[in-house]
Amino acid sequence: MPLFRVSDYHISPNDTNIIKGFAICFMLCHHLFLGHGDFGLFLNQIALIGKTCVALFVFVSGYGMAIQFEQLEQNNVHGHRFSKVVKFLFRRLFKFYTHYWFIFIIAVPIGVFVFGKALSSSYGTEANIYWGLILDLFGMQGFDSYNITWWFNRIIIVSWVMFPLFYWSMKSRVVSAWVLLLLFLNPGDVLWPFHSLAYGLPFYMIDYALGIFIALHIKQISYYLKFINPYIILALSLVATLFFLCSRNIELIPCFGEYLADPFIAISLSLSVVSFCRVFNSNLTFFTFLGKHSMNVYLIHTFIFLYFFHDFTYSLKNPLLIFLFVLLTSLGASYLFELLKKRLGFYKAQKRITILFEQE
């Protein structure tokens, strides 16, 4: 009987949704239980590990953008390279902003007029409200956003704008090796001109760059991995994921914890997902579904457990019930938002605008 081999380790769109699904679960654990000592030390440690959700989102974002732009270049689309990059980034940002604004214009007024969370509670004095609101609309308000977890908007927007820089540096193996090494060892100095653009940017650009690098060299990576039994790859990647997740808190390797562990978590967890799906021919339906709603859940969940129903959420006492309540209500809200978008012709309008930038 021939030995079962896997020849393709590309991260497919479905694999990406699964990884996002795991990231959403990490994010909820992090936000719901961090600092709540009444749930015990163990759960607090799990909540700390959950911070790796940021690295996972940034990693798959870099991977997906590189794959899409690589296909654009391989299709020999006519036009100047600079023009192609600008239009590519515009489509990406336009889709993000339209989804973000849709939720923003619904959730923020509900917060202000129904639940009494005044704009000044986030933006400061009356004189700063309008400027803060404008910055928030463009995802650049950071931790002073109306919804505090929207600080991540600034990270993702800035990383997308920096995409061309990382894309072309990751195409060369020699250059990419130096860039990745410097980003890992000393990201602060490498990215010092960009520090003020987004909080925590230096810590997460290694994850973004790695996603781009792996996307550009996935054929070669798949070629070497196909000679190894996929069950061995699955087992090793699962063990590595668990090891690096634990290392984030405990530093099983000296001076190797927190953000330094994140790139390895992103790689090993992604490889675990890809190899599991190939070996068992599974789509991990629940995580796929969760991943498809990941952006909405990210944008919505804090309103539910922190701003709107805080007391009720934690009155449930049981951590599992709290987790399920916030997860299911966030998914329910996401489903309603998506239903409303379809009724309003949101996606048709979005497509009509983005189609203008599909061709030169």
C-alpha cells in the first residue's frame, strides 16, 4: 500500500477561515477573562495566551494579500506596477471600510442613545469629539476608539499600506532572510520611523512579513514537505503549537515569550490546520463558519460584553456560559447584519464600485 502523501500545503481560503475561527476564540478568551482573578489563575493564563489572536489575523492577512497580488502579476494585467499596487490597496481598504462603517453607523448611535455611552467617554472633551469621531471613522483612533478593541484597525490599515515594501523585500530569499531576522531580533529599530503610526506595530510586522514570505515561497515549501509523512507533520505541528502557546506565558526557552513566540504560533497553528484538513479531508465546519463571520464578531463583541450587557454577561458566573453567550450573540448579530446588507443591496453596490478597479 503506497504511503499517503500531501503535495499541496497552500493555505486555502477555507483554511484561512479556520485559522480566523481559532483566532476569534483566542480573542474572546483574552477579552473576557484577562484580569478577572475570580475565574482562577489557569483561566487567566489562557486569557494571556489568547493575545496571540492579533498575530494570527496579521499573519493570514499578509499571506492572503501576497497570494492575491501574485496572481494579479502572473495574469499579466497591463499597466504600470505602481498603478496596480494603488488600485489593489484601494480595493482592499474600500472593502474593509465599507464593512466597518456599516457596523459603525449602527452600533455607535445605539451605544450613545440607548445605552448612554457618550462620545466624550472615548474622545475626551467636547472640543475633541468631532476630530476623534473622524479619526475613528477611518480606523485611526487607536485605544481611544469608541470601541476600545478597534485599536486593531490602525494596525491592519498601516500594515496594508506598507504591503508593497514587505512584498518586494520578501521576494528575494537573501533580502527576506535579513529583514525577517532583524524584525524578529530588533523590530523597534527596524521600524522606528513608523512607531507613531500604530501602537504595537513593530511587534506584529514580523507576523505580517512571514505571511507574505510563506505565500511567495509556498511552492518550494510544499515541495520539501511532501517528502515527509503528513501524519508526522500534523503531530509535530500540533506539539509545536502547544509548546509555543505555553512559551508565550512561561518562557520555556529563556527570553523567548510573548511577542517573540507569536510568529512560531502563527506558522505552527496554520500548518496544523492545513495538514489536518488534508489528512482527514475535513473542513472543520464550525471554525470555517466562525471565520467567515470573524470581522463582524471582532467589531461587535465588545459592545455586547463590555458596553451593553456587561452585568448580565458576568452574572452567568460560569466561564463556558459566558464564552458561549458572547460568541453566540455576536454571531447572531453578525447574521442579522449580513441579512440587512443583502436586503439593502450592500454587496451589489460594493461590487459595482470595486469592479472599476479590477482592470487597468
